[in-house]
Amino acid sequence: DSGVTQTPKHLITATGQRVTLRCSPRSGDLSVYWYQQSLDQGLQFLIQYYNGEERAKGNILERFSAQQFPDLHSELNLSSLELGDSALYFCASSADRGDQPQHFGDGTRLSIL
Amino acid sequence: SQQGEEDPQALSIQEGENATMNCSYKTSINNLQWYRQNSGRGLVHLILIRSNEREKHSGRLRVTLDTSKKSSSLLITASRAADTASYFCAPSSGSARQLTFGSGTQLTVLP
């Protein structure tokens, strides 16, 4: 058990819709990262938050946004969904001190019909 | 951060055999991490090796790092069916904490 909790585990929705994925980081970790894993793109970094502030941005579409709340949980919002957004979305957290590994949740599997 | 390239893309061995997979990267690093992903699950951190280290062990895992060749290898000894998974390396450089992953090595351990 990594200590990172992601909900929901599965999400099925239609094109054009909006969804919110939630992540609770490991206790004490201030950094949260979001990754997308799809068959054609592999595992890609989307965005990082540290203690409520955006720290780094990767290949995140403008239709996607994220935030980290004062209790350090994070949400990834995906809007105007397209078929190509179907993927596994992972959240990871780390202490962000020195050489600290990232701890991954089990992901949310998003299916767009 | 930079992307590592794992090799081979796929590896199939018998239970009890050793498995070796390699990772190459392009520019100097602070450290390199190896992760395992079981099918449909999140990544699990296996081991981190710093740029000033040449070899590191953790249980049945042995990681080496050759900074002159910009490469690392992960050896799993006495493999088990439960080791069947994808293995990713993640070289880290600069202050960036986000990880960039390659396609991974898909290891299949046959009983």
C-alpha cells in the first residue's frame, strides 16, 4: 500500500462531459504529481503541485486543470472530454526533499464512450 | 528531468533465472530511479541510485550505474512469477522533481 488514495477507481462517461479525479497524498507529503498513461502516449507527466502552489507543468492540455487544497489533497479536472482522453490517470506524492521517491496511487481508469 | 530508454522492450524468462534490463539516458543526472508496474496498477518505487554511486542492492535487486556510459542496469536474481511486470527507469537531473518515463521493459517470468 503506497498510502496514496485515488478516487474513483473507474469512471465511464461520454464525450463533451467534465469529470473530477481526486487524490489524497501520503501523510506528510507536500508534493502531488499527476500522470496520464495511455497505450499510444505511454506514461506522461501532467502537472505538479507543492503545498498548494503549481510547481511544474508537463503535457497538460488546456482542457485539463488541477489544484491542491489546504489539506493537501488534489483534484484533476478534465473537461470537454474526447475519446482520446481515455487513459489511466495516476497521482503520485513525495516529500520533495532531497532524493525522495514518488509514491503512486492505483490510478483512475477513465473511459470515454 | 529527462527520459530514460529501457532495453529490451520485452523479456521472457523461466522462474528461477536472472533478469537483466538496461536503461540509457542522454545528459548528466543527480540520480536514477527504477519503478515496477504490475498490469493496471500504479508504479512502485524499487530503488534509487545516486550519481556518485556505482552499485546498489535491495533484496533480490541489484542496480548498477555507469555515468561515463550514461547507462544503468537492473538485475533481478532468482526471478519469480510475481516479478512479471513492466519496469521503468527515471533519470533525474537538475531541480525538476517530475519523472519522465520511457516505454519500459515488459518482463514475463514463466512458471
